Amino acid sequence: MRPSAPPPDQSLGALGWLRANLFSSVGNTLLTFVGVALFLIVVPPVVEWAVLEATVAGTTKQACDGGGACWVFIKVHLPQFIYGFYPEAERWRVNLAFAILVGLVALLFIRPMPKKGWIAAFTAVVFPFIAYLLFFGGIFGLPVVPTSEWGGLFLTLIIAGVAIAASLPLGILLALGRRSEMPVVQAVCTVFIEFWRGVPLITVLFMASVMLPLFLPGGVTFDKLLRAMVGWALFAGAYTAEVVRGGLAGVPPGQYEAAKALGLGYWRRMRLIILPQALRIAIPGIVNSFLAIFKDTTLVLIIGLFDLLGIIQAIATDPEWLGYAVEGYVFAAAVFWAFCYAMSKYSMRVERQLNRHKQGV
Amino acid sequence: MTRVNDSNADSGDVRSAVRFEDVNKWFGDFQVLRDINLDVAPGERIVVCGPSGSGKSTLIRCVNRLEPHQTGRIVVNDVELTEDVRQIERVRREVGMVFQTFNLFPHLTVLENCTLAPIWVRKVPKAEAQALAMEYLERVQIPEKAEAFPGQLSGGQQQRVAIARALAMQPRIMLFDEPTSALDPEMIKEVLDVMVELARSGMTMLVVTHEMGFAKEVADRVVFMDEGEIVEEAPPRKFFGEPETVRARQFLSQILAH
Ligand SMILES: Nc1ncnc2c1ncn2[C@@H]1O[C@H](COP(=O)(O)OP(=O)(O)OP(=O)(O)O)[C@@H](O)[C@H]1O
Ligand SMILES: [Mg+2]
């Protein structure tokens, strides 16, 4: 084979880089200056407030006499922000459940892990029961902690986790149903999806908490949190279904035909051929939908559940600590952002892995 | 009728690999197949040709019920194709298909493409399925690409893998729908060579193609279609030498003009 020539040197040097990227045209130069100006207007005051003049030391409001943020407020209330009204003596149960979850997820991250499928199945199917038993108690001598005492970040993660975990399988089934050749299945799925998509989430939550008990026969009660989660999961499922349906439509018809021609039955065709391709196409949309689900858990506030934002708001109105709501909201925003960013990053990793087969096309 | 005649009628079934009896099919109001009668014996090699839109693809897609027919009967290896999904899947297990656009599964390696159906449909143990798949990949002369993904192969290579994938199910009948039409000229031969070899091995084949050289070399019969009808059916020598109908003559003059 003829040896290939080395590729041309395309490095520009610092000055060249500046010219090429920041000052390549009049418009670009203008944008560069506007950008720098905005940066100078916004960033220094924020840094001053959040870092330079902020108070971190101390345990009371009186410690906060600087002009900046009072992080003492966050520090003092951190346990409540995380656990809500969960009794202090029982908080280890929450920690244990999350530690188990982190452990399981870490195992799934190890690339050459044997029996990965089983670990994933355990995480998806068995772990929720373990977590529920730990959180709620009532067996093995664990005192019962009613769901009305759950709150904070802990509650946010439970609601979002359940809604996200339930929405994907539900969404897949609904999307398959909507594309089904069986008219009844198709009609049921279409009506279901359109119903949930047409109703505001707030209405769903109100209905779940106020109206549902009216329809249930007397004496039957459902936990408020459970009702909210069921409503939330159905709502999220309908949204995810449409994203998945978009992915299904993106799989070329030839794939369906080739799978059929090989004698694969419907479920095998979907599981082995169609869904792996459709979900790859749909990943950005699915992640979008997951992030929305996660952030919208804050709405449970209106039916009297205290998620992270709810509990921050409640504590910020405590006369003892009046005037530090901003710190609380900034903290909530930072926490939500951190989780969303992690999810987004993780999804990119998954996407890259799944698209390995496209290399060299 | 005597019992002997009855059993003769039965063994008549056994003698045909594919049988169309007065088959009609419509897409909406448009009739694509008109009174199709066709009997394909085991081991027979049929080439179907005809102008674009004449219903060739539809005809062979009816054999594994990628398209349902509306009236008449289609019997494949003694199994009649009806609504019954189990019957359909029984037929599809015995009938391999190769498409114009290959339709390999892009998310699976070449080897996985070839072992998937044997493992899940025929319940062949994985190791055995892999060994078998390698045999077929060798037969289509592409064993070195077993671990590649379809997107990394040329069109001709992809089509040969598609043939191996269909063969790995050890079908009794193979359907080809214009297998070389999407290929660059220099790749057509490598695919046709594989098909010729397959024909020599005694496989029952129904091939839609415009490759008249292939038809002359291996076909037992050429079926000429136009406007949803089988207009002419003859051994290649007769069909190409002295076609009976005007439509066939016109078609041939157009094809050969190329
Ligand atoms: N799914 C469909 N819905 C409606 N009409 C269709 C459909 N599939 C095919 N047709 C029509 O039926 C006729 C026959 O199509 P078919 O694909 O069988 O032709 P063909 O002989 O294979 O043509 P070509 O050589 O172009 O592949 C064409 O007129 C086509 O437009
Ligand atoms: Mg065609």
C-alpha cells in the first residue's frame, strides 16, 4: 500500500484562534463585545453575593450580618430539606435505601460486569419493594413512618423515580398499542394518550387527591402519595408514549418486513428488532421527557405534599427565618440543576454507547 | 371418486412448494393481482419479470404473507395462508426472503443478524447457531466480516449477508425481490454468483429480477407479468427466443435495449 501523507497542520496558535472564533467578522466582533459586557454586568455581583460577602459560619440568623447570602439558613435546615419530617431516629433507613441504589447503579456502570441483565432486573423489580419496606416500615420491627411524614429531596426523588420508572414501560406499551393493527387496542391507546395529554398536570394531581376518593366506595382509602404517584405516572406515560411513537415511526418499514419474513412473532419483532432501534432514535426526546417529569414533581406542593421546593418554601415562611427565601430557592435550583445535568450527561453516554454500530458508516 | 384419487389429490399438494389458486388482491380499489394461478414444484427455480408496477413484488410478498391476498388460495409447503398467525409464522419459518434494500438489522453485527432468528424462532442453541451462521457466511464468502456491523459493509457485501441470514433459517423456499437492483454494477456479479450457486444446490427459488442473464442460466421457468396478470409462462429458452405475446415482446425489446 502507498504510505499516506501526514494530514496538514491545522493548529492556529492563540492569536489565530482568537481571530477565527471571536473576531472573524464585524457581526462576530460585536457579539464578542456584547458577550463580554453582559458577563461583566452579571457575574461580579452574583459572585459577590453568593461567595465573597456570604455567611457560612454560625447556626442562627444573627450570624448573618454580611450583605451577601446567608448559607447558614441552608446549613441549619439541610436535614429537613433532605428528609422532610421523616423522624430523625429513622433517617438511616432512607440513607440505607439510597446507598443500596447507588451501589446497584455503580455495578451497572462497570463495563465488563457479568450478569448485568440480572442486576438491572433486580434494580427495577426487587429494589422498589426493598425501598418501600425500608421507608414505610411495619415489618422486622421497623416502626411505621406514614407517608405524610415523608418530604424534601427524599420525596422528590421517590415521586420522580417512580414516575420515570413507570413512564417508560407504560409509554412503550401505549406507543405500540397506538400503532397496533387491532382497531380496539389502537382506539383505547389513542384515547388514553390524548386524554392525559389534554389535561393539565395540576388538574391531574387535584383529581387524584380530591376527586378520586369521591368515586371510590366508602371505606376504601388510598394513600395520598400513592394516588399522586399513580396519576403522575399515567400522565408521564402518555407523554413518553408519543416520544416513543416518534421513534417507532423512524424505523424503516423494511426492518419490520425483514423481521416478519424471518418468522419472528410480534413481541419478539418489537423487542429484538424494532424497539432497540426506535428507542435509540427517541433517546433525546425520552430524556427531555424525564427531565420535565423530574422538575414537575415540584407541583405536588399544591396537594399538600412537601417535596424539596415545598419544604424550602414552608421553612422560609417560618418567622424565625423570615427573609431568606432567595437562598432557599437558589439552593433548590442548584439541586434540581445538578440532578438534571447528571441525567443529561448520563443519557449522552448511553447514546454514544448505543450508536457504536454507526462508527465507520 | 375413489380413495386412490383422493390420496393422489393429497400428494398433489406435497408436490408443489408454492401454489396460487385464482388469487386476487386489491390495494383499495386498485386491483394488483388478477386471477393468479401458479404452481411451483420443490426445487424449481422461477424468475418473475415484467414492467414496473405489474405486481411482481406483490406476488412474491404474498408467498410469506407480507401482503395478504383477498380471494383465492395460496398454499406454501402444504400450509394454507389465512388470517391465522400461527400458520403464517409456520410458513415464514420455511421461507427465506431477500429484499432489494437488504434490510439488515443495523444495530446487530453480521453474525448476530444471522443467528437471531435461528435462536429465537428455531430454538437452536447459541453456539450451534453461530457455527451454522459461520458456515453460511463462508458460503456467501464473507466470513471475515462476522463481527462487523452492516453499516460498515458495501452494498454487495450487505446483500450477501442478507442471503446468509435467510439461509441460516434453513428454509425450503427462497424469495428474492430484485436483489441486485440497488447495487452498483461491479457488485451485481458477486451477488448473482451466490444466487447461481444456491440454485445449483437445488433450492426452490422465486426470483424477481431484470437480470436476464441470470434467468437464462438458472431459471426453469420465466413468469412474465403485466398489469397484475401472469401473461406468459415458459422455459427461458422459449420465453427469450420466441415470446408468444405482444406484451412480452415489447417488454423484452425494452429490457434488451439497455
Ligand atoms: N402498499 C400499497 N398500497 C397501494 N398501492 C400499492 C402498494 N404497494 C404497491 N402498490 C401498487 O401496486 C402496483 C404493483 O406494485 P408492485 O410493487 O407489486 O410492482 P412491481 O411489479 O414490483 O414493480 P417494480 O418493478 O417497480 O418493483 C403498483 O402500481 C403499485 O403502485
Ligand atoms: Mg417491485
